[in-house]
Amino acid sequence: MAGIGFGVRLPVAGPLAQAATIKQAVITAEELGFDTAWVHDFVIWTKQLDELHISCGSADAVDAAGPDYPPVFYESLANLAFCAAVTERIRLGVAVLCLPYREPIVTAKQIATIDALSGGRVDLGIGQGAPKQTFNVDFEVLGIPRSNKTARTREHFEAMRKVWTEAPASYHGEMVQFEDAIVYPRPVQAPYPPIWIGGSAPLSLDLVADYADGWLSFFVPPAHFPTAIAGLHERLEARGRAPASLTIASELYCVMAETTAEAERRAGPTMDRFGAAMAGTTGRFSPSGQSTDTYAEVYEASLVGSPADVRERLAEYVAAGVGYFELKFLYRTIDEMFWQWRTFADEVMPAFR
């Protein structure tokens, strides 16, 4: 990857998600020169989440679908395997796989298999699962306690790491125990795929410092990155890790149009809903350390405008230390998504290569 890296979120959830569309999207992302195609991870997905937790499509697309469509969410690892079969070069990422409710041996085998079948193209984001205040119900439906989700995430990842690097593999934790597991294939990427970890709470940042190759931040505006990066570097150095070993990345919503006014108009309905859906997830690195206006903070940490606006804003992120971007475009139709992707590839990306 030469220069700054860019990935795009595939349309894997909501009323615009279809198998043919996912296939067309990942092939197009590869052709346009994006570095990574990303999916995200929920098991239980509701219409309320479609309306408020929008990572594919837009509020307008949800409203246009009417009340009777099923709330579709294509499972993340199955998606990566599907995308691997129809592409050759683009990396395939999950941002992020929620480990507390994944059985670690089976999950390790699935990821190793996808890495082997794709020729070593997996980027593995891991996380603790979305907080309850964002209307996530995976924990409740699956019967997994939220109270120990950080410890569970650690044990599951450490157990998976054993499976990838030892044969036979054994692990003895408080929640995960097994003896003499022989699991092949191994990941093509040695010792295992690059690990990306999201989140900005202290426990999440500790996970980043302990395990991650990249920090996949979200809702952090450029002005707050120096504080965030300095804190992460302190954590890395305390563990004997070089700060340069960690890629600083940002997950950004993006709405592009020919004019700034048109982009702002298209972004408005979706951004309005984020104000309710994302409460408590912003403002971690602000001077107060707290979220004060979720709507304004999400908007400030997004790319909304003409191609020139987006180039200018991205340059601020790069100057603040960000080296990779996962872009979650908002769009009313798949054709509009592709227009934004092509415009970004033609008019924005070359400035950072």
C-alpha cells in the first residue's frame, strides 16, 4: 500500500443489501483501486437498527423501502468468503468482529480458512460488541453477559491466537478452556491476519495497545487526534511496543456531491438520526472528555461536501497522524453509491497516493 490507505464499507445490511449488489460492489471496489472492502458484524438486526444505526445506505433509503421489508444483515465471515471468491487483489476486512459471542476455536478456523482461500487477504477487526444504548441486543438474545465482555474478548482472541500458531493448541482461561486442539489450515499471513481494534474507551484502548496492528477509531475529528494518539503511544511504550508499529485509522461517514450544499442536504436526514443512535459514543478526546452534542460531533467527524471539500478535510486528518480511512458512504441508491466511489477514486484518492 503506497501512501495513505482507503477502504470502503460494502452494502451488506438494510434495504439495499442483496447478494448481486455485494458482488458488484466488491468487484468495483477492487477495480477502482481501494485497498480494502469492509463489512461489519451483527447477529440480531432489527428495523430500529436499520433506521438508526446506518452503515449502509441512508435514512432516505430506509424510508423509501416502506414498512414491510425484512431487516436483512448478511453475516460478516460468510460475506468475506463470498467476496474472496469473486476478487483477486483487494483486501477483505471486518470492522469489527464481535468476539464475546463467537466460539473461539470455530471462529479461528473460519478466519484461517478465509485467509487461505483468499491468498492472505484478510484484515481482522475485533471488538467487544456495540453498547446497549445504541440499541444493540445481540448479548441479550444470545445470552452472553455484558458485564465481562472485555475479559471475554481478551480470552477469545488469545485462544484464537493459540489455534493459529500452535498444534496441538491448548488454552486455560476463566471462560475458555481446551486441550490439544489441532486445527488446520493455518492463516496464509504469518502468524495471523493483521488485527484492527476499534473503540475509544480506556478498556478498548488497552486492547489496542496489547493486541492491535491498527486502531480503527470512529467519531474523532482531526483536532482531537493528537490527544488520542499521544495517549495510545504512552500505552504502547508501557508495553515495550514501538509507537510506529500501530497504524492510526479512522472510520468516517462520507457524503459526496457536486456541490457542498447538495452534499449537506443529502447528509442531513441520516445525521439527524445519528444524534439519537450514537449518544455517548463521541467526544472521548475532546477537552472535556465527554460527549456534549452527538449530532454536531458526528458531523464534525464525517466527510460531507464536494470532492474539493473532502480532499481538504482528509488532508487535515493526515496532518493529524491518520494513515488509513475506512469510508462508510451514505447513499439513497446503489447507483449513487457507485457515483461517489468513482468520484472519490478519480478526484480525491490520487492526492494521497
